[in-house]
Amino acid sequence: MDFVSGLCCRECGRTYPVEALHVCDFCFGPLEVTYDYERIAATTSRQRIESGPRSIWRYADLLPVADAAPVDLGAGFTPLVRADRLAAELGLGELWIKDDTANPTGSFKDRVVSVALTKARQLGFKIAACASTGNLANSVAAHAARAGMDSVVLIPHDLERAKITMTAVYGGRVVAVEGSYDDVNRLCAELTSEQPDWAFVNVNIRTYYSEGSKTLAFEVAEQLGWEAPDHVVVPIGSGSQLTKVAKGFAELARVGLLDRPPNVRVSGAQAEGCAPVATAFAEGTDVIRPVKPDTVAKSLAIGNPADGWYALDTVRSSGGACAAVNDEEILEGIRLLARTEGIFAETAGGVTIATLAKLAAAGVVRPDERVVAMVTGHGLKTVEALAGSVGPTVTIAPTLAAFNEALESGIDLPSTASPRSAA
């Protein structure tokens, strides 16, 4: 069933029909999907959701598209991992990792793209397109292949090799642009008028695309026994994911799926080399000043975030915080999560974990809170970032004598029982 009632400008409140629109004709504010929450509350239930597919589509009643056969690779219902060892290192109590590395193309972007291309297909589009820092390109190309659609993705020319390869293998067209993501995004905004038959998922379909991020909140609440956490830490690129996670918890309460109103503090994580939202938070201003990105966390390298102000407002109104971490802290965040919980995150995940550590040390994230950290992409996408900082402990000849010599020279091995005699 489709419970969408229309689109509404987030700035002036003007309403629009359910079409391929993303900005208000009057004030150029961004548009938001609106729903008939009374009908949803009367129709949906925990039992209805729990009997649905183990994917984002179990929450179809709260998504902006109804389709019996959505464009679907199985995104969503990823693990929520109790992170006791990481919590102990950070001095926290109940800590969980929402592990979106387990999505089909290895990032949370599969959530938003599944929604976007299902809607695009309903609206009559035949070609899927996007501006991307890598993860979105992977997902658009993969979902387009699944749907039998052509795809054209535009990326900065200096993306990680794994992300370029992952995109190209699906058979779509990959256009590398000499410039930053912000340059790529501006070009795509111009192309929407030149190529009106193309569904740019994060431009002319953005209103619907962004709603897919709500499923992170839906899943977290369901996996916690239909309870909201006290605090979530979310990486900020465009800022859309953070705002939609907050919206997701609010919607669950509004349609009666939570026993008590959520009081979720939302904190944002950015890299120091691209931290316009964190800078505004630290300075106590509402002005998001665009920056030129310079960070190892390329998937968050958006210097002029489209939803930056809304992310900042969400952080402040929820009682959260926003902080930035440098490249070395990002890499340590990757290693810390891997060695404590066995989860290999990309650089964006390193930003989340390093920021979580910083906020915990400052007492912003408290030991008495139930905390969820969003890890949004797999580390195999950004292995270049770790070059030189991880590798073999030692290289030896294939002999027992060589191993024992390495052991005697001080190789750091776990303590074990005494080795058997070589005799």
C-alpha cells in the first residue's frame, strides 16, 4: 500500500505532487516526502513488519514507494553487533555497531539506491545516474544492472581504485571528472536539465532516495526489541543520512511502533579535512561555510553538504554533538574497530569510531547510555588508506628454524604452551 500524501518544502511549506522534484519552485528549498501517518498507524504493526522480507522492504509502509517487485539486491537487515570489547576500551557501557559493511555492495548506499531506482522506474525513467564519492556509484551500477537499466555515474577522478573497479564491473558507463565531488555534483545538477530522461538518484530523485536512510533507524529499533537507543553516532557527508536516521526514530513513535517516545541524542562525525558541519557546531554558528576537501575519508569529502544545516540543527536539537578527527585518528579508528570487534570498516567508518572515541573521552557520549555507532562501508573499498600502516608482522623462510629465529629475535606472538621438541 502507498501511504505517501505528497511532497512538501522544508523551508516554506508549499506542497507538490509525487513527481521527480527535489527543490521548491518558489524558494528553492529542498522537498520532503510526507505521509498519511494515521493510515500507516492503522495498517502497520510489529507483526506485519516481522513477517516481511529480511531487507529494507519489510518497512515498505514507511517508504515513499509501493511496489510488489522493487529493485532489490537484498539491502538492509544488517547485523547490530554488541561491541563490549570496544566499549571497554572507550570507557562506555552498552555499545552497539550497526554493521552496514554487510550490504550487497558493501555500504549503506544500497538502502537509498534500492528505494530511488524503484521510484525512478515507477516514474518512467530508463537510465540511472548519480554523482558519487564511490559507494553510491557502486550501488547505482549494481542496482541498475539488476533492474535492466542503463547507468551513467560521475565520480571524482582520484577515487580509490577498488571503488572504480566495483562500479565499472557492472557494465555501466563511468565518467571520471577532474575535480572534487562538489564539482561533480554541480555538473550533474546541470545535466538534469540536459538529460531529462535520466534519473539522477541524488539530484532529481533525491527526495525519495534520501528516505532509504530511515531504515537504519527502523532496523536498530527492531533489533533492540522495539526500543530506541539513547545516543547514535552518524558520519556526515551530505548530512542526509544523519537527518533521516533521526526522522526514522520519530516516525516509529508516531505510528505506534515504539512503547515510549524516543529521546535519541544524535551526534555527527566528520574528518578534519572536510568538516564544515563540525566547524559550525564548534563555533556556535548556523552558517555552513563550504570547504575544499583534503582527507583520506573520500566518501565523506563533500565540502558543500546539501543537508549540512539540517544535520547541524538535528544534532543541536537532539542534545548531541559534532566533532572532527584527523587522518591518523581515522586510520586508528579503523584498526581499533577491527582488532576489538572483527569488523573492517572503510575510512568513513574510521571517522565514526574515532569521533565516538573523542566524544566518549570528552564525556559527551556517556557510560550510562545505550549507544549505537553507524559503520557505513566495508574496508576492502579503501585498503590504500592503510598502506604502510598494516602488513606482515615478519617475513621468514619456510622452515621451523627460521620461525624459531624470528621468535627469539622478539617477534610479538600470543603466549602459548611450551613448543614441542623439534627432535
